[in-house]
Amino acid sequence: SLRGSWRLRSGNGSVSLRAQVPGCVHTALLCRGLIQDPYYRFNDVMYRWISLDNWTYSRMFKTPFDVRKWQKVNLVFEGVDTVAQILLNNVTLGRTDNMFNRYSFDITSVIQEVNFVEVRFLSAVSYAAEQSRCHKAHSIPPACPPPVQKGECHVNFIRKEQCSFSWDWGPSFPTQGIWKDVRIEAYNHYHLIYFSITPFFAKSAQQWYLEVESIFDVVSSKPIAGRVTVNIPKLQTQQTFSVKLQPGEGSIVLLVNINKSAAVEAWWPNGHGKQTGYNMATTFTMEAGCQIEKFSKVYFRTVELVQEPIPGSPGLSFYFRINGRPIFVKGSNWIPADSFQDRVTYDTLRLLLKSAADAKMNALRVWGGGVYEQDEFYDICDEIGIMIWQDFMFACALYPTNQNYLESIRAEVTHQVRRLKSHPSIILWSGNNENEAAIASNWFSIPYPDIGVYVKDYVTLYVNNIRKIVLSEDKSRPFVASSPTNGLESVREGWLSQNPYDTHYGDTHFYDYNSDCWNWTVYPKTRFASEYGFQSWPSFSTIEKVSSPEDWSYTSNFSLHRQHHDGGNIQMLQEVGRHFKLPQSPDPVKQFKDMIYLTQVMQAQCIKTETEFYRFSQSEIINGEGHTMGALYWQLNDIWQAPSWASLEYGGKWKLLHYFAQNFFAPLLPVAYEDKGMLHIYGVSDLHEDHKLTLRVVVHAWSSLEPVCTLAKEGVTVKAQSAGPIYKESISGLLERCTNCTRKSCVITFCLVGEDGLQSPRNHYFLSSLKDAVGLEKTQLSASVSQQDDIYIFVLQTTSIAPFVTLDVGSIKGRFSDNGFLMTEKKKMVVFYPWEPTTVEELESSLILTSLLDIV
């Protein structure tokens, strides 16, 4: 391995320092104290010079073996970011221009006992600009990001993390560096490059089998014969194959039948069963006398993307069947966890992914403007049951299709599919993010006569190249060319549909910041909602780390600088103002904190409304629309400390939205909505059995902790994996029944309870905006904290009803069992799960309790 300490120097040699590999220039400079935290205040703009320079990594190394004894020696880079010339002992081995590729250079004739390796980088920004200048055929929009993003241009001309040139939630840090492993490999006969296992279920034989593929580099000039033994002890399965490896790069594919008498446990998504994996050993014993042993984990699951006619509706369905069972996909969208990939550790990933599972998610979409995630990411998803919708790395842009570019992409796609296809968590390959829609809706104002050129490019790239490779490399899971797409309908229309947002087909992305987000009728009754969202600010403790006191107001230069979505801060104010009184505190810092709190309340309430709408639409068709089978809100995580659509802040702290997600994604949930003066309550279930339950509806006056009236409807049947009406009453009838209630003076809460301890979260329905609520009184909120083993118990008390009660313990890492709730009882117990050691004293001194009534 050549991991560890390298030399790093700037283009003219004026800066020279030690740098860690894997790593990048920014983190190396930070580590040596030569720059401040790149995320601090305005540093994203101050440090532009770093990515505009050309940096060189170099090191000496001794060869740990006798070079003359080996037939072939390679220098292998798992990831180079991005444009570089690679030299060994002053001999140029080759060049790199694709961050997502693995590069292997034959150094057999160049390596010596002591060696000097150099990686000379070229600024990604200059390279992208140069590629754009040289592309004479036709323009490839967009040239630059919107000014509000303070980013760099021509990102579509470089095979690099697209959002590293800026995005509407992230900064521009076009990194340079050796971002993954780098090593020397030496071998005499043959070497295993890729190894993958894909499970299939043969319906006719009612039997599982595995396709085990091994791709080798065979050095010898004649074929090598030998045996391969595959052993899965737990499944009493062992098979031996005679194989012959041909010279050069070649693959062998073995079909391993799983012993029929062994009970195979399938891999299930989170909430639907276990994630059972089996240990498998594969031994290659070749005549040349060297043996390779490969230990892997194998999982059994099937996936189908079902697109078929729906009775009573035009169009086609769009849903996933896992192991033959339709699964309602619930989760979010994943973006890179940091601008500097070397800071994304196993623990970072584990924390974020575990938080997704803890919020009852079963899926994430790895979005096409970031990176193909590291192996550990997919390992964790396999382990905890998070399904992955995997985009290829193309987003919100058109792309060139010249020969060099296509060759680079073909290598990238082949490498990534081979690397990732053994993971059961990946259930779909998707060609790009929003590029079908970009052409169909003409985002880039292309003159009508010229559109054909771009359509041709689109089909060339995503269909004739990417799709072709995916289908040849992986026959075990579906592929769609884009998201959003109309699926089979897009295919029928030549891969580009007239309207990729058609609710009767495929998936949709939907954003609307001008309508009232509490009104469910503004949302599309789509087959699958793969992106939708609203922004909020991260908590004050997160912002505080990267700002100074003069920044702590909603209209400061810092607050404007940090907002990369045009008009975003104003849109949040408008959303908040629809239902809440805007903060008017004379103390600007208090006003800022109040504003942060309200944007989080608003975001949580908006996405709750929209997600509940998608969940209750899963079993019905209304005016030809419905059968919604997926809800992935935008977005799960943050890349830095700034306002965004995320539900997890940079560092992993849960926003109120993430606490709400635990409830709106609960496996059993009652959902209320209002239509033409009628209150409807639906029972939504992801459970595998029907349940007879009791629906409890409680009406409170805002002015009293004692309920005005309660109703228990018994014997309510909530069917397995479906959503259906369980209660209906006119609002006026309800208010009459609960005397002294008006829309403004009362609030409804409700939950489902079963006999065997089965219980849904308690849900709420507001009959009016909270700014119009009558009877809400300033409350005395207090909390006592105690420790119990490794968790902490907070006992909250209130003197009157308190909406959106929020516990915040600042920078202490951990999460609460519940937060942002409507408190209608005198006492409530909340558990704190720490992610690092803390004490009762620390928690007490850090605790800030806020409810809507604390906003002045």
C-alpha cells in the first residue's frame, strides 16, 4: 500500500508540505494549519485559489520485494481526483481524467528497488474550461451555475463529483487529490481484479442459484487450468468447478445451485424482515500452484420494477417488488456527506445511515450529482436493510458525447457496476438526475430546430452506452434512463417523453414554494415521488461553529452568502408567515434563533403533510391518479452548515423534520386530511398482516390540558400493506359534538391502538393556522434529567398545551426519542440516546426547551 505520508507542493513550489493519502489538497492545508476551516464564514470564496492552482503529490518508496522475481507489477489507483499525469522514476505512465474510475498502470519495466512516484494535478476548473473551449461541435449547457451558488463553470465537461463546482445546497470546492487507496500489485500467473456474486431465483425449479463472476488478469502466455470451490457452510452448499483461464483479461462465470434442502432466509428491507447474509468462501486452486481465497457475504433477494396497466386508470404502475412482495418505498435522497471525501469515515456513514433506519426509512436514492459511494456505505445499507436507488453521476445538465468522453464513461460505468453489483441493497440503476426533464422542459432555452442534436446525444450516452453496459454486466436488477422518467412510456417515446412529470407513469420530482404546503391538494397524486422538499435552517449550535456574532441575523451577509438557492431565505419566511407569527424580538440573536426554530417547524410540518398524502394514496385511484408506491423526500444529509432541504444537519444532528419522519414513516399510522368540509382519517400500514384496532380521536381546546371530547372507534380493520379510510365526519359536526369548540380554539389528535401492545404514533390535525389559534397560553415548560445505564431520561412538565415542544442540547452529540411534538399532557418522558459520552450535568446546562409560545 502507498497510503500514508506524501509530499505536496503548489504549482510554483511556493507552498510545500506533508499530506496524507487518501486525501486532498484542502484537508492537507487545513491539517498543517496553513488555512482555516474551509467551511468557516466566507472561506469557500476566499479559498478559490486552492482549486485554481495545479498541485503535485510525490513520494519515495522502497519496493518490499525483489522486482526481478515477478512477471507483472502494477501501480493501482482506486480513485484519482481528477486530472493528473502519473510518473514513476520520471517516466510518464499515463494520465487520469475521471474521478470515478480505477486506474491500473503496468510498471514492470519501470519499477526499481527505490522509486519516486509523482501525481501532477491540473486544476479541475481550468481543465473543464479548456474542454469546453475545445468542444466545437455545439454548446453543451449549462455553461455556469446561477450566481447565487458562487460556483465554477463547465462542470459537465469533467468526470468529477458534479456538486464540487457548487450546488443549491453546497459550496464550490473543486478538490484535487488521491481520494482513494493506492497500491503496488505484483503477480506471476494470474490476478483477481473483480469478484461478484449475484443471486437469482429459478421459479420453475423453486431454487436459488448464484452467478459468481471472477475477472482475472492472466499473465502467462498460455491458458491456466485449475479448480474453483465455492462453499457456503450454513446452506450445506459446496460445489467445485474445473476452469480454464485464457491469457489477457478474461472472466469466468460459475453458476452455483443452492442446496434445495437448506432453508434460505431472504434479505429484506428495513421493517419487512431480517437482513440475513451468509458467509461464503471461494477458493481458486490453479495448476501454476498459487491459490487465491476470497471470503464474502452473500445475500438472497429478488427485485422487480413493476410497470403494468392499472384498472380504472390510464398509464402504468411504478413500484418495487422485493422477494415477490410489493414494498412501499419510504426514505430520502443522499448527497455527499462532505466536500472533502477523505473526511467521510466509516463512523460518519454509520451515523447518518443508522439515523435513516431509525426514522423508519427503508430506502435512499444516491443522487447523480455526487459520488458513487464508498464500499462501506453499501455494506452498511446491506446490513441495516436500506434499499438504494443508484443514479449514475450525471445531474441537471447536458453532456458531451465525443469519443474520449464516451470511452472514459464506459470505463467508469463498467468499473462501478462490477464493484457494486453484489450488494443486495442496490435495487435500481438510474442513468441520470433530471436530464430527460431538462430536455423535455427545455431548461436551457435551446432553439427548437437544434433540439434533435441534444436528443441524439442523450440517447447515445444513457441508452447506447450506459444502459448497454449495465444490461450486459448485471441482469439482476432494473435500469431506468433518468429520474424523473415515465419509465416504459419514455422508452416508447424514444427514451425522451413529452412530459416526464406525468403522474400516470414512472416517478416525479415536485417542488412548490408558492402554495400553502399544509394543503394536500397542491401535491401531485403520482405513482412514485422520488424527490420533493422544503428548506430550513440548521440549528444555532451548528451555525455557531462556522460564524461570528455579527453573522447571527436572518438578513446578515453571512445568511445571504450561505443560502445557495435563489430567494430561499425569503421563501422560508413566506412559508412560515402563512401559518405562524414572524419573530419580532428586539434582540437580534433571539430573533435569529426564533427564525431558525420556525423554519424547522415549518419544514417538518410541510413534508409531513406531503409524505402523508403520498402514503394514504397508495391503495386508491382518483380521477385516474394514485397507487403511489414511493416517497423519497429531498434530502437526507448536509454537505456543510447552511440552510438546505436536509433533515440531518452537517455532523448528523437531527432537525425537527427527521423526528417527524420517525412518525410519518411509521409502519402503522393514522393520517387525517380535510376535503370539502369533511375530516377523513385513513389507516396506513406497512405491516404484513391485517389488524383489528381501536381509533382514538381526542379534541383539545388550546386553553386546557383536559380534553374537550374523546371518541374511541373500535373494531377498525387496517389491512396489510395498504391505506384505507377508517373514519369520516364533517368538521362542523365534530365541532358541534365537542361543544365550545371552533376551528381556531381546538385541535385534533388521534392514534391507533391494538390489543397486543401494537400502537401507532399519535398524529395531529390543525383546524386553523397557529397564528390564528385562540386560547394558547404562555406555558411554564420544565425538564428534569436522569441517567439510566447508557441513556438519559428527560421528564418534561407543562402548565398548558404547548405546540412544537423542542429539546436542544447544543453540540452534545446524540438524538432524542421524540422532538417537536404537540404536548397535551402535563407530563411527558423523552429519552436521549448519546452518540458520545456525556453527563447529566452537561445535558442540564446545555438544554434549551422551546415551544411555539416562546417565539416573540
